[in-house]
Amino acid sequence: MLQGTGSDVGKSLLVAGLCRWLTRQGLRVRPFKPQNMSNNAAVTQEGGEIGRAQALQARACGVPPSVHMNPVLLKPQTDVGSQVVVRGHVWGNAMARDYTALKPQLMDVVLDSFDRLRAEADVVVVEGAGSASEVNLRAGDIANMGFAVATQTPVVLVGDIDRGGVIASLVGTWALLPDDERALLRGYLINKFRGDPTLFTPATAMIAERTGGLPCLGVVPWFDRARDLPAEDAVALEAPPAARANAPLKVGVLRLSRIANFDDVDPLTAEPDVAVTFVQPGEAVPGDLDLLILPGSKATVADLAFLRAQGWDVDVMAHQRRGGAVLGICAGYQMLGRTVADPDGIEGPAGAAPGLGLLDVETTIGPTKTLREGPWGYEMHMGATEGPDAGRPWPGGLADLVAVAALGAASRDGRVLGCYLHGLLHCDATRAALLAGLRPGRAAGPAFEARVEDALDALADHLAAHADLPALVFPGATEHAPVAPNGSRRSASDDKPW
């Protein structure tokens, strides 16, 4: 199990790379995260949803994603409340304090899903959540040390040296853990290192002296190709890569307060002739955009109010009047209509709000969540949208996408499009047709999915070059040997291959 000394230390990426490396050794590997908090989610083979990071990790293992890989998913709707998804389906909404009381009841679900994965795998690689040393949240914990103790899973700490204070975070984590939790620690990884790694060598002795000899299992340099893999946390959008100033095609994406599934636009950032700008709160929408995207959101009505508070409603209208194209995905599609109604208060206070009125459709949010995967992408939404523009064929090279027309809408002039399909732009042909409509004669860009596969392989190679992966995955001590698929402990004298 990889646990962090803080949030955003790179656990998800390291688990993905470790999963790919182990899979290439011929092992059956499964990823697992007991509890995740993210509005970036993916649809599973059972028709449920899990965190996007676990879907990427499943891909690294060469297996389809399953609800058992992330049995508890929290999708924030407000600063103090989240939608609670249990084994892929909405359990309900809970405020932070109420969820604290609920956690102990979810441990049985977590352990059952973990056992299911153990039964079908040689190795299960577990990802913690946030920090291992959040002792104020330790009671009823199912995400970090609470899970590790319950399952006696060996733990490797991950520290992020790029943010500074990594020595203090590692030593401080050790100091805060009780003896039974310290006993599970097998070592630590230093992640996101820039510069000469030998400069860190003296620190390993200092850390060992203060942590009972905890070994360093690797100093992992910054991995540039992480940008080719989908990010799960919206924190990645707070400092996005600089846009290509001279690119002939310019795309803007509104950074909504509850933005969800923002990896929808990742394929556009991979196009060499496209500059993608995330418009941050407090900023005006640039006036030279070819395409403006309204992305998904976990709270459509609340983010409509947020959009108006930023003055973006005026900017969107101005962009459309200048002849710019507009694409709304999922909640962004709902916002483009005349009204969005939430009569039962599913996403917040009951009521209705006027939309932007760029599409002649109306949306009603209901209690049933649609989770469905198809050839063009996947659906993940609560609500239905109807109106004269719904089902209108999309223009130009997109006209053949019958599935999109059935799940979306187009304005009469074809300059405003909306759909419920996430992942639509991951299809190379669809993305090429959309961009060709903005710039006729444009040549098709790179194969995006192949790029993701190459990045996963490169990540596995990167970890193998800079970390002691055999020592990390297969501790040498007999009493801490890995758990075999049947649940028994592998002894040091057992020389049979996995």
C-alpha cells in the first residue's frame, strides 16, 4: 500500500506505474483504493462509477475497471458535503461530519471488495488517500492506516520533495503513528525530485536515525510525461501548462467551481496546433478563441450561479456573437439550455435556474443516475434534457455520429453543440472532425490513446530505473511476505513462482 505524507504527492501516478511494471512481469495485478474523493470518475464494466485514477490504474494492469477497485467514492458538491457513491452507485449525500459517523459502517464493504480482488490477483497495489498522519480522522478510518491495520497490508510512504519539507513530513508521519501502525511501514519513496539525486543521500541517514531505520526505496525524478496521463484532482488545473501562444487554433475551458471529468479536454492539449487555456475564476474569457468549452460539473445549478458571478455569461454570449463555436459537455450541455430544474434538490436546494439560452432545450434533474459506456464515450449524469434542438444532427464531419445526436443537441447554425458523452474527444476521428470544422483542411493530429499507453510504459520504466521495485513489492522478511491469491502468506522457503 502506498500512503502519502500529504495530498497530491503523486500516489496515483506511482500506483499506475507500479501496476504496469508488475503486469509486465507476468503477474495478475489489480489496483485498489478503499476511499477516494474526486469529481473525475469513470464508468465500470458493471455499470457503476469509480475514481478516474483507478480506471487508469486498471488500464495499466490490462483489465477493465471494476467498482471493487474503488468501493467508496466521495464526489464533493459543496465545501462541506459530498455525494457518497458505494460500489459504483449513489448511496446519498452526506455532510462531512455525518460521513465521519458513517465510515465505520463502510469498512465491511471495503474489506469485501478487497478480498474479491485478492482472490483474482497475484498482487493488489493499494493507494491511500490524503495523508497517513491525519490522526484527527483516525477513528473509523477506512482510507489509510485503518485499512492497513485491518488487512495487515505493508505500507510504503510517499513524500513529495518538490513542495519542500519532505524530511519533516516523513519524520513527522513516523512520530505521529502508534507502534502497531509503524510496524507496517516498509520504507519510503521520494517523489518529484529535480536536480542531482545524490544531494539527497545524506538525508536518508538522518531519516533512518529518526524513524527506527526506515529505508529509502528510491528517489524518483520528476516525470515529464505525466502530462500525457489524465489528472484526477482539480488542483492540477490551478497551474496548467502554458498555452501555445502561436497555435492557430485556440480553445478555452471554463474552470467551474465543481468541475468534473475535466480530462475530457486532455486530447486537445496533445494537439500540436491547439492552444488550450483554462479560464480561471476572476479572469475574462479571451476574445480570440475559436472554441469555448463548458465542461462537466458536480452541481449544475450551483455552477451556473458561479458562472454568472464571474461574468462569464456575458463573455459566452459575446464569444457566440463573434461567431465562435461553443461545446457543452454533460453539465455544460445542461447550462447551455433555457432552464435547469432540480425539483427534488438532488444537487442542492430545490428549485430552477435560467440557463444561457444558446440551445433550445430544457433539463430536469432527477434521482436516477445514468451510467453507461458506449462506442463514442460514456454517460454519467443525473437529469434528462429535451427540446427542439435535442437530437439535431451535428454539422460537417460530425454528422455521422448518430449516437451523439441522440444524446445531445445542436443550434440551427451548428455553432453551439451540447452532449452528455464524456470521452468523446478521446476518439481521434471525432476530435479531428470537430477541429476541421473550426479550421477546414486541417490535418489529423496524433493518436491519443496510443500516447497514453506509451506514457504508462515510460512511467513503468522510469520507476524501475529509480526505485527498488522488488524490495518495495516483495519485502524480504518472512513475516511480511506478500499475500498469495488464496489468502495465505508466502514463506521464505517457498520457491514456487507466483
